[in-house]
Amino acid sequence: MKPLNLIPIKPNLDFIGRRKLFFVFSALLILASAVLFGARDLNYGIDFQGGILIEVRVDKAGRLSEMRTELSNLGLGEVALQEFGAPTDILIRIQKQEGGEKAQQAAIDKVKATLGAGVEYRRTEFVGPKVSEELFRDGVLAVALAILGILIYIWFRFEWQFGLGAIIALLHDVFTTIGIFALTGIEFNLSTVAAILTIAGYSINDTVVVYDRVRENLRKYKTMSLYELLNNSINETLSRTVMTSVTTLLALLSLYILGGEVIRGFSFAMIWGVIIGTYSSICLAVPLLLYLDVNRGTARVKSDKEVAEEAAS
């Protein structure tokens, strides 16, 4: 039985020759993400906005639409309902009420009076504005510290040029992930921040694999032009990169389709992150090295022009 090969064992694709196309495409993605974020912002969840969260279990399935209509007429502002696992489990989100803790409790009492009997209240939580502000700040800090840690790791493992290339590709992944959430309006909450951190780890893993082959080839081929060396390094690791991404996507698609609303935002972010992370590792992180004056120990790698001039002489 022959092994499955999604791409040839030894491909010879000219990724470096198309680098300008990749750079323009990525710049447009980041620009579009910035415009979407500025124009529409994110659909922040209760973690970041504050508000009331009530988890209930009803006596029969199919009451979601009825409950949504009843609670929308209470004058509590934005009210969102969604199935939470089983069809009889429903998650109710209500925006923060003006008037402090008493106003929140009054809103909860009003919801309970409206829903009546036949409802089991499994969880009731209130996230205040101070807590939501701290959660948002901690989320941003976690992403920033993760990126800084990755930069230091790559710098020490390789060289500063590799670290810079990896961080540019990583920031590209983070910005475009925020842009896709602004475009789709999917709720942005703490699980999404966890997904972004996971995306950072996945993307940098792909980048390190290709960078390791670049470093190996820099030591192995002393006179090869950097253009050809980088291209060969991408092609030599392409099969591994694609197969890893495809198998990861199969698992994530299963989570997205069958996992329910609870993890849908997380799995969606991960699906996008795997796709954009694979793209950035191949089409951004490595081509950027062409412009960063990569060193092989203390000896600088000769540029295409220098190699051509030496060959002519």
C-alpha cells in the first residue's frame, strides 16, 4: 500500500520568486483587518463587557425561540440565548444593567419570573465592569508576553534575523485573526484569547521547522545563493508542513461541527489560525530572511548578485 502524499516528495516550487505577491497579499489582509476592527470592532463576550450569565435546563427541547421572544420584551437591553450542549440546556447572556449589584439581581429575578416553572437554574454569574476590564487587560498582556517570549527563544536558538522574521509572521497571524472575528461577528471572549495563544504556538512551531532546515542548509552549502537556499529549505519541509496542517484541520473541523456552541468560537479561531499560520511560515517568515542579511556564524551568506559577480570573474 502506497503512503498518502498530498504533495510530491521532492517539490520544486518557486516560493521565493513569488515573495512580492505574498507580501502584497499579506499587507492587504492586515489593512483589511485594521479597517474592519476600526469600523465594526469585535463582538466582545460577557468576559470583556460585563453582564449576567445564566445557565438553565428546560423540561423539553425546542423552547429556545419562545424564550428568546419572552426575554427580549423585558427591557433588559441586549439578551442572547444559545443551546449549551444538549438541546434542553440553554445559556442566557444579558448585558450589564445600570444601577450596580441591585439592578443585576433585579434583572435576574425578572428573568426567573418570566420563565416560570419547569426551568432548572444551574448557574448564575455576574461579571462586573472592573473584572471585565482586568480580564481584557490580562488577555492582551498574555498575548504580548507570549510574543516577546517567542522572540527571545528564536533569537537565542537561531539569530536575531530569524527572530525578527518569525515575529513579523506571528503578528500577521494575530492581526488577521482579529480581523476575521471583526468580519464574522463571532463572540470574542477568553476562549478566543486562549485560541490566539495556541495559534501563536502552532505557527511558531511550523516556522521553527523551516528555519531549522534553513540553518542546516546554510552550514551545508557554503556558496549557494540565499535565494536558492531558502527556496530549497521550504520545499524540503513542505510535505511535513502540509500533512501536519491537514491532520490538525481534520480534528478542528470535527470540533467546530460537532462540539456545539460552547467551543465554536475557539475551534473557528483555531481553524483560521492553522491556515494562516501555515501560510505565514512558508510565504512570509522565510522570504523575509532574504532582506535581513542572514549570517552563517561569522561569515555572511553571499547574495545572488555577489555569487553572479564571482561566477562571471
